[in-house]
Amino acid sequence: MSDDDKTPEDDAPNGEAPNDETASDETAGGDTPDGESPREGLPGWGSSDKRRRRVSGPMKKGGDARAAKQMFERVKTARGRKTSSTRWLQRQLNDPYVKKAQMEGYRSRAAYKLLQLDERFKLLRPGMRVVDLGSAPGGWVQVALKSGASEVVGIDLLEIEPITGATLLEKDFTDDDAPSLVKAEMGGAADAVVSDLAPWTTGHKTTDHLRIVALAELAAHFAVETLKPGGFFIAKVFQGGSDGALLDLLKAKFEKVRHFKPDASRSESAETFVVAMGFRG
Ligand SMILES: C[S@@+](CC[C@H](N)C(=O)[O-])C[C@H]1O[C@@H](n2cnc3c(N)ncnc32)[C@H](O)[C@@H]1O
């Protein structure tokens, strides 16, 4: 299959947000492994819930070998489970990054994508203000905090378990008040806006693709509203998409724009990341 043939559902069983990044089924952010997510059917897969939570508390460890074994047993005994969901679970179980995340206390395997992006571009630095769009279950927030960021604000439609040192908002980042709220929470403009946003998939290839492209564009507009000059923006995008408008915007607003697919991004997935550096303000 060429990258162009790949669809968002390469990343998740149909009907789920392509949020297959959780380090264990305990932290699956509400998804059920059989593809019947409790979030399925949410109107417009967006939430108008404006609840805001400043949170603190112990960082939850992602799990351990026992958790992995339990997952495996669930796969073996998954009678009646859809084949695609069983395949998804088995892939999770055998994924080295899922295991690594469990061992190292990251809430998601996605954490390694941001770590590898940062290894490549050397962007995260101590004292930064970082906004993470689409942050549940919290792997990227953990990475930002570990880099020494002074302020980390994560936003997701889903509730996120508290992470010490981060402000986590249960909110749609496309809400009109989101940029000003985030700036107020951080005490000023951001040094970094990072986005691992992923929409709910419908299984309809074109619809799913359009949703992903739209989310990335909205994230870029959010970045333009919240970044300080010199800041950077990272966003998940999909290869083969019609992302011309996004690239035009980024090239106009940033000094350098690059694409990079970290090793932790599954090779069979069409996802890649766009990195825009040197916000012109
Ligand atoms: C792949 S997950 C993010 C994983 C995260 N980077 C981590 O490391 O744990 C994508 C998230 O985007 C969120 N999302 C999608 N649309 C959103 C929106 N409009 N506003 C806020 N969050 C959104 C989903 O709820 C989902 O939790």
C-alpha cells in the first residue's frame, strides 16, 4: 500500500479516534478495545463542555509487564470481538513503544514521537511555555514537563488524569475563547504549540481525511494566535492530504517549515509531522 492509499483508519479501528497511543488499556482514554468507544456518536465529535480544570497530583505510571500479559489474555479470550479490534490489540501488545512507555511511565506511546521530533530539531528548552493540543491521555504533556517547561497547558475534549505541574483543560481548542484562555493560564504568549490532534474516524476515507486536514489547519491558526515571535509549531498531518492551505499559512508565518516522520510513528501509518520554526509574529 502506498502512503497515499493509507487512511486514518490505519491508525485505529473504525469508529474510534485514532488514539491508539495509550501505553496500556488502563489509560485508554475512554476507548474500549472492541472498537465500541463510549465517545462514539458524540455530536460533531466536539464538545461544548467548557469545564476548566487546573490540576495537580501524582503522575500515574503507565503499567507494567503484568498489564501487558493481561492485555494479551484479553486478546486470546476475545470471543465475538471484531477482527480489526483484535488485530489492533495485538499490535498494541507487540509494539516496542507501548512496552517502553509502560516501563518508563509515559501515558502513551505517542510520547516517543515528540521525544524523537525534539531529538531531531532540538526545540524544547527549559523555561518554555508549551501548549499541547489534543493531549489526552497526556504523553506529550509529560515530555514537555520533562524538558523543563515552566508552563504546560494541555487541551482535550476528553478529561485527562491530573499531571503534576500541568494545567489540563477539558475543552475544544477550536472554541473562540480557547487562545485567550490558554494565554491567561500561561501568563503570556507561548514558546511552543504542539499538536497530536486526531479526530474521530468514520471509516469513510474522504471524510476522515478532510477532518484531519481541517484539524491541522485550525491548530495552525491557534498557534498563530498564541505564539510569541520566534516560537515553534509542531502538528500531526497525513501524507497524501490536500494540505496546501496549511503549508501556505506556515510558510508565510514561519521562517522554516520541515516534515519529519519519527521512528515511533508506525511505518504503515500515513501520519507524519510538520515542524514550523521561527514564528514571525
Ligand atoms: C492521538 S490523541 C493525543 C495523544 C497525546 N499526544 C499523548 O501523547 O497522550 C489525539 C487527541 O486529540 C483530541 N482531540 C480531537 N479533536 C479535538 C478538539 N477539537 N479539541 C481538543 N482535543 C481534540 C482527541 O480527543 C484525542 O484525545
